[in-house]
Amino acid sequence: MSGRPAPCAPEEIGKLFLFEKLSPEQLGRLCAEGRVEVFEPGPVYTEGEDATCFYVMLEGTVVLSRRVGVDDVETNRTSQRGVYAGAMQAYVGDRLPQVYNNSMRVTEPTRFFVLPAETFAAVMREWFPMAVHLLEGLFFGSKSTQRAVGQRERLLALGSLSAGLTHELNNPAAAAVRATATLRERVAKMRHKLAVIAEGPFSRDALAGLIEIQERTAERVAKAPALSPLEASDREDALTDWLEDRGIDHGWQLAPTFVQAGLDTDWLEQVAAAVDEEILPGAVGWLNYTVETELLMNEIADSTARVSHLVDAAKQYAQLDRAPYRTVDVHELLDSTLLMLSGKIGPRIEVVKEYDRTVPKVPAYPAELNQVWTNLIDNAVAAVNAAGGDGTLTVRTALHDDRLLVEFRDTGTGIDPEIRERIFDPFFTTKPVGEGTGLGLDISWRIVVNKHHGTLQVESEPGDTRFQVLLPLTADEPEPSDEPEPTDEPDPAEQTAREETP
């Protein structure tokens, strides 16, 4: 957009705070190579266009805004004389894409001093060479630092997840190893008992009946009911008395195994009725080995299934062998992340899932959403630990107007209102030195807002902090080249947009 030309007076621009230290010769050059333009209400330039001019307001009112998803978010509105915008980084040259980082419009006839970007870059290098070097060092140094710390944070997160996954895998794997060793021992005893039975004076019908009872007992184990501790104790006492009354040694050792398998005195009465009295002790011992074998095989099956489940969760979390952008069920992502972080969450924090299973799948980058969940859960755990270590983490999903809401609520210490507006700033952290880089929420904000065109907001008071992620239900798949990396450096206008995002 271009405005209506107007006279440029060195005396007028020399009164602006930006140019007040310049000499008359320098002011004359600015007026000779720049210009004054009057803009009627409407747009002056648009975010993303080539940054061709540097604007300094002489009088009027300007409004700056940033594009967040499909919305234009106002970041600044002012009538202060001398404010500037536009090609503010022209002095960096080709090392940075020279485009407008925001949009500017005026709400009333407004006069600007307009300086071409090439002239602005030239006078900066010529008049302030040391300042330009310092600004370049600050700009690119901050960018490099942020990238390095961001990589470090991801490595720390990976290490934490690896430690948690190793711990979770170790328990079922160790249980399977123990159960296998015990099973080998029980099978050996079964072979010995079978040899004893085969050498005994048992008829073919008696052996057939014993094998039939064995089969029914194995089926009974698979259908064993869950008992309360009091019910289990009462049944063990009854079984112990029944066994001792019939002269079976070590009944108190057999009873717990039979109770775990779902057997009771009625079942043993059926066994006693099906076999001769002289072979009842051998039959009970044989059934005991059968029950133990079945229970051990169940334990091995449960342990290996747990290992398989953990591996599936790790693959789901990392999104291996999957398209980077696809339609996903957020509940699968949340469950895999919670499982991966279960070791870090610990037993003192209760995890409550309030899922609305009717919400539709959403288009997303699942691996990056898992990174968001990880950061938000990690912060919630830290807040609860800071409040004493005992608390609740509630993960809720719901429809919110035309968007999907994913909320993380914790009962931790809360966020001080004085710092609430800064928590999404890069490198800002309230954690002790060495425990936080201050990039977790910054990266999360970029993933949710920049990549998914959603919203990330927070509500907090002591004992009730809620981070809310709002994702659109539909979206067109973006071009890969248009996708900013989550660790790109921020600019001041973007930070303002974060603070004012509704």
C-alpha cells in the first residue's frame, strides 16, 4: 500500500526520539532519501509481504496484528508519536528473510516518515557500525543459543522417557523370568508325580477320571473370580480344614494356591467323590501342580503382554512408521504419553482420565502433540511435587464450540499472577537452575498455535491450574515448506500475540 505524498521537514523528524541525536546533515539525508506519506484508514502493509519500507509515525493511530491460525490477533494499538514498524531488521541483510513480521493498519488519517529498507540498512551500517555488529551478535547469538538449549531439552526429555520406559519394562520382564524358572521346577515335579501315579495300583478308569478332573481344574483357573482379602482368607481357612480332615499333609500350603485358582470346598468334594479314598492325597497333589502351572503360565502371559503393550505405547508415542501429518485419536496419544511418563508421575500422584470418547479424530502432527502433552504433564508433576508430592493430575477431553479441548489440571502450587504472562516466553522458567530450560512451554505454544492453528491458554490459582489446548476439528494439510520448526526464534510481536491470545 502507498499513501499520499506530503512534505518532509528535517526539523519535524529531528524532534522524534528515534532521530533526536542526529546531525542536521544526517536529517537532511533522511528527508532526501525518504519521504512523508499520509495513509487513510485501512491497511498499510500485510504480514508475510516483502519488507520494503521502515515506517515512523508522525501523527495518527496505528494497529499492529499477527496472524494466529485463521485469526488476526491485535498485538499493539498506539497514537504515540515516533513509534516505528516495518523493515526493522533490514540491516541483517540476506541472512534473514526480509518480510514483514506483522500487519499494520491505521484507524484514522495517519502521517508516516517512510524510509526504503535499503536506505535504512545503509545508514545503520554507515552511522552506527558498532551498534549493528552488537545487534547482529545479539540476534544470531540468541538464535543459536535457543537452538542448542532446545536440542538439549529434547535430549533430557528423551533420557527421562528412556529411564521410565526401562523401569516399566524391567518389572514385567523380571516377573516373566521368575515365573519361567518356577514353571520349569513345577513341570519337573509333575513328571515325577506322573511316574509315581503310573507305577501305582490305579485302574485305567481312575486315571481317566483324574485326567478329566485335571482338565476341568485348568478351565476353572482361567475363570477364577476376584476375591477381596477377607473373602480369600475365609476360603483359605475352609480349604485348610477340609484338607486336614482328610489327612492330607501341608494343607495350609496348598490352600492359598487353590483359592487363587478359584477352587473351593465344593470343588474338592467333587474330586473326592470321583476318585478312590486311597489316591485322594496323590490326586490333590497332582491338581496342585496343575493349578500352579496354569497360574504361572498366566503370569508369563500377563508379563509378556505388558511388555508388548509398553513397546506399542513407545511406538505410538514416537509415531514410528507413521505419516507425520494424519487424522488421530487424541486419546491414544494421551494414553501412550501417560504410560511413558508413569515412572516420572510416580505413585503419589493420582491420574484421573475424564475422556469424552464421542469427540472426533482431528488432523494433526501426532509426534509433536505428544511433545506438547509431555511438557504439560512434566510441568504439572513438578507443580504437585512442589506442593508436597501428593495430588491429582486430571486429563480431560471435550468439545468446545467447534474445537477439541484437551485440558491438563493439577492440584499443585499454581502460577503467580505476576509471571503468568511470561510463562510462554523462551528461556523463562521457575524451576531451579539445572532442572528447566524455559523452552518447554515456548515449544508447546509454537506446536499448538503455529503448526496446528490452535490455542494454548492457562488458568491458575493455588491448587487448581489448568492448561487448555484447543485444536480445530478440520484443517487442510499444510505444505511442508511452509511449516515453521517449533524451535524457531520468536520476535517481539509474536510474544505480544501470545499474551493477548484469547
